[in-house]
Amino acid sequence: MPLHTLMKWGPFRLDALGLVTLIGAEEVNQAVGSLVGSKYTVFLPLLGQYFITGNQFTESISGFTLYNLTDAITTTTIAGWFSRWLRSQDLKTSTTAFEWTVLSKDKQRREGKGLSLTLGSVIAGILLVLTTLIGDWWGISNSIALVVSVFVRWYLVQENNYGLDKSCEEACYRSNTPQMTYRVKVLVTLDDGKMVTIYAPRGLVIGGFLRKPKPVNRKYYTWTRRLGWFFFGIHAIALGQCSLVTQLVTVAILVSSTWLVVRRYGCNEFNIGSSISIQQIPRMSEEVDRRLWAYAKLQPTPDEEESLLDWNLLPRKVNKSWWTEYEHTKQSLRRPFQEKIYVSSCSSVRSDSELS
């Protein structure tokens, strides 16, 4: 059968435009917005591209609260990438704890993208060759628009990663205040009510967790978004006009690629950008999934306990049975848990309590 006959093949109609603009958009927003890279999926075309072009993947998510015990500060405004990363961890217990590190410039990672670029090129090439062979000019336009959308997404995400790296590096290594490198104790409650404990340099908390990353090249970032909107329009029009075969192949590519991205295939959840490294602190064998244990593992000072009381995270002192159990648990965990906390590779990182 000549390939040109595929251009006229159409036993049914497909609303491909509705599929690629409505399905999977929120999932893509969540996966891409966490700023975690992948060895395989960086250059694959995705559904819901308008979420990326519209910069919605960087927006904050309501319902999160950060408690900085060391500095007695609480806020409900945290960076969008951080809230999306926390969501993606699928936390099962309230005693989960992470140690975050900001690497110095000489220790930063250099991750290759050759494999992902090759995979993306092969997929784009297949679609482009197919549409050329069957003479589907609308399909060719659709293929080109998809390729451009991939590079738009790659650039926007890369700029946010660069901005995050720069902010954290300046806070931890270029700041004139050495306190920025000291490790602080942080509790975060998620929008689903779960809680997580984080130990991180103060500079990372201020420059990374609380502030939206600023793209390094703001002008190019804005023009790239405009380019993305232009080619998204071309994609929307061309997909509605191209042959059924092209529509089916396009939808198959978009759905399968999006599934891989949403499933976080090839992602290292504990590396963000080139300077942020994360380690999960192992659970203790006797650990109980209760917030009492989460607080006890923090080994809070009297001042920090006062802050927890003010934030209504601890019950009042009249609850004597709870406080008795808490003090007992806190005492029993004092040495074994502290030995499990990883030492951050951020230079001169110490907790404020260790300075006194």
C-alpha cells in the first residue's frame, strides 16, 4: 500500500486537540515543576505544554506551612518547586526526615543529557519522516511545533534550576553572614496534613525553600515563553488539520512520554539542579509513626519547644501524660538519633545549638 494513501485513511474522527490540551496537564505541572531532572525524558514531548509556557509550573501551592524551629519563624509561602518536590515523595509517615546539602562550586554535578537528547531526536525524527513520506504538510508543521515545545520546556526548566543554584550558592558561600551556612531544624506540613522534618543550611531555607527561583537570563526567558506560545498555537491548529494517522501517532507519543515523566522514570529525586543534594535519614527500628516521635527526634531546645507551643504543634502543659511520654522518648533518642543525622557537605555547617 503506497504511503500516500495513509493521508486519506480516516474510518473515524479523533478529537486529538482536546486530548493534548486537557489530559495530563496537572500531572505534568507537578512532575516538571519539582525541577528534578531525568536521564531519559528531558527531551520528550509532553501533554499540557501550555502549563510550562504559561509558567504555571513555578507557581506556589497553597496549604503548605514551614516552621523554622532554629530561628522561630513560620510561613505559609514556600517556593513552588519545593512544595512539588515534597508532594512527589509520597510520604507515608510523619517521622520522615531529610538532610539537605548545598554543594560548593568545585563539587557541583555535571550531568550529561546525551541519552535523553538521542531518545528525543529519534522520536521526533520518526514523526517528521512519517509525515513527510505521506505528504501531510499539516503533520510536518505539527512535528516542528512539538520539537520547539521540547526545547522551550528544557530552557525554561534549566533557567529555573540555574536561578535556584545561584540563589543557594550566594546565600551559603558568598554571603558575608557565616550563619547562613549553619544547619537549621525545619518542619513542613503538607497540604494533605502530612509532616516532614528537614535539616538544611539556613541559606538554602531562605534562598531556596522560601523564594521563587529567578531565571538568570530574564529577557531570554520571556522571549522563550513567547516563542512557546506561538508554536503551541501552531501545534493546536496543525493537529486539528492533519491526517488521522498523524494524529494517532502524535497522541501515542505524547501520552507515552507524559506517562514516563509523571512516573518520574530515570529521575534521581535526591539531586536538584547542580548544587542541591538530599539524603533521607534512615528510620529507627523502634520508631513509631506519631508526631510525638517527630518532635522528640528534633531534640528541641526549651526555646524551640516554646515556639512549637506558640504554633499549636504541641499540646499545652496540662496534658501531663503526653508530656511525660514526650520527655521519655526525647531522652531515649538523644544519642542514637543524633548519630544517624548526616553531616552536610556545605562548608562549616553546624547547628546553632552546637555553637553555644
